[in-house]
Amino acid sequence: MKHTLLILPLIFTLGCTSSQVANNSNKFEANNQNNFTFGSNVDNIGKVEIRSKEASIDLYFDKLPQEFKFDLCKKSGVYQDLKNVVTSNNGKVTPIYKTEKVNCDSKILVYKGFSGDYLLSYNLNFLSGYRKGNVKKFEKLFPHIRQYLISDRSVLNIENIESKLILKVTL
């Protein structure tokens, strides 16, 4: 009985406390921009096909080695970030938002190795979406990035169709 009397005030105290940022882990806004094509599909010697849970990327190359630099959330990575919530003297609460851009800069290098195999080095930054939270009852977005980083990955799934090389990679 003594233990129960000691635990009840602790539970009541913890249950009544609140934080400034509410965790809404069940609220997630997925990024729907997930198919990307880079390079010319007309005059090329091959293509790299990259598939993952987040996205599908097709890279057409006209020489080896070839480096690609691109932004995987050029459009979907721009959002309104809640920077502050200001309360005026009369009690009016105003959110301060600023336009921000998620960094999804990515890079892929395609090249032929010394032993004749095809290799990829990449740093891919996919925007999975935004987790939604609340700050003083105003919505705040938290970008969720998934990164794939590897150097000198040998491509094992290779096809040669109509004199065009197709390198297939699954992340």
C-alpha cells in the first residue's frame, strides 16, 4: 500500500507535464516525387537503372567514366519551416515560417574497372517525406532523408540490348 501511495503522485505528475514540441509520430507526409531520369535517352552507350524503396532512377551515359550530379528533391524539398511562435502583448499568437530547402544533392560515378567490370560510386539522398509535429499548436515539418553512400560497387546485373549497356542496381 505504501508503494502505491508513492507511485500515484509520480504518475500524476508525469502525466500532467507537457513539452513544447508534440510528437506526432503517426503523422507522416510521404514524398511522391520518386521517378527520376538524367541524361539523354537518344545518343547514349548505356543506362544505369537504380531501384530502391524510395525511388527509381535512370541515368543515361554517353561515355565512361561519367559523373552525374543532381538534386533528388528539387521540387518536393521546398517547404515552409516553422522557425518561431511569437505572442504579442495583446495575447495574439503568430507563427513565423521561413521557406527552406532540404539538401538532396546526390552524385553517381559510373566507370569501368581494371578487370573489365563496371563500377558505381554514389552518394544518394532521398527525401522520404516529412514527419509532422506541433509547436505551440502550429504544424512543424521535419524532413526525413534516407542516404545511400558507397564507393566502388561492382555491378553484377548487366544486360546488353541492341548494343546498349544496361547496368541494374537495387539499393
